[in-house]
Amino acid sequence: MKVIACRDFGYDCNAIMKGRNLDEAIDACIKHKVSMHHENPKELQTPEKRAEIASKAKDLA
């Protein structure tokens, strides 16, 4: 299980996105950023942005 905290991107937000693997966690994070923080989904889907989001992921123990 992978988790990504919204707070790690500088938002004052307590949301934690989870996924069974890294791709699912990234997708959940993108969905959250689009719906809650009004970010552009096309910009978030670039390989560079996905890699940046992935760098914040942690393993859920």
C-alpha cells in the first residue's frame, strides 16, 4: 500500500491518498488535486509531474 499526503505539496490539507501500488496512489492524488485544489488535470498527467508526485509516496506499514 502506498500513501501520498497532500500536505507534502504545500497545501494546508490533511488529505491522504492511498493506492494498492504507486500508480493507484498517484492517480488518487491527481484526482484529489483536481477536485479539491482546482489544478489542471492535463498538467498533472505529464511524466514529469507524475514523477514529482511519486517522489512524495511512502509505504504504509
